[in-house]
Amino acid sequence: MQPIDRPRPSRRAAVTLAASFALGLACDRRLTVRRSGTQYQAELSIADEQAILNKIFVQATDDDVMPRVVHIDVQGTAIASGKALRERLSP
């Protein structure tokens, strides 16, 4: 079996890429994933402040056919102030 040739990352100046995703539970929330160099960060609004996402927990129940989301807990750090933020999102 031959090894797979993978493209090597460029050593030029770091390029920031961003992708946005809608959280299915709360349609007014957008989760943006940014890459700067070799690091990635997820950003979203937590408690009405723009924050870097540190942790996400999804509580679900095992219904008949499909699991049902009960709530999502998000924790992060406010970008502007650096304070810890926490919020529970419900369907």
C-alpha cells in the first residue's frame, strides 16, 4: 500500500478562515469557527455577549424513534471582558 501524499500547510503569514453554523436548537444563534494559523476557536453569543466557546453539553432523551433535545448548556469566555459566561438554551 502506498502512503497518501497530503498537502503541507503553507508557512506564509497566518490566514484567518471562518465558517458559520446555525445551532438547530436556537435559530437565532450562530456558531462561528475561526482558524488562525494552526488554532481553531468557536465563537457565539452567550448571555448577550460575544464569547469564545469553551464547553457545550447537550441533554437529550431517548424517545421512540429519534432522541429529543431537552436543553443545551454552553460555557465560554467573553471576548471583550474575559469573564466566564454560562447559559442554558431550551427548545
